[in-house]
Amino acid sequence: MTEAKPTTPIRAIRAKCLDCCCGIQSEVRNCPTPDCPLYPYRMGHNPARKGLGGKIGNFSAEKGGTTAESEEAEEE
């Protein structure tokens, strides 16, 4: 018996949306059922996490930390 590859909840939701739309990605994007509980997650992203992550260098500079760029500016 082959083990199923583990998946994240977001990927499982995306797969369900693709299944609901007969595998047509453009139909998932243009989903005609906005009252579906999975609707906000249909594009494979969690809307509650919007704006989080991906800005490590800017984060430490905003919080009073240092980045390589700010250290170079201080040396000059």
C-alpha cells in the first residue's frame, strides 16, 4: 500500500475547489459561489495571513534592529 503524500490544509482546500470546478483553474478564480465557506481560501492562500512574512530585512529595521543595509549606512 502506498502512503499518501502529506498535504497542508490550504492545499487540500485548493484541491477541493479544483474538484468542484471540474479541474478548471479559471473556474476556481471566477467561483460563482461566494457563500461557500472555502471561498476565501480557494486560491491557495490564507487571507488571515495577508501581509505576514517575506519581509525579514525590513522587519528588523522597523523594530529598531539592524540590517546589512543599515549597518553599511552607519559605517559611512
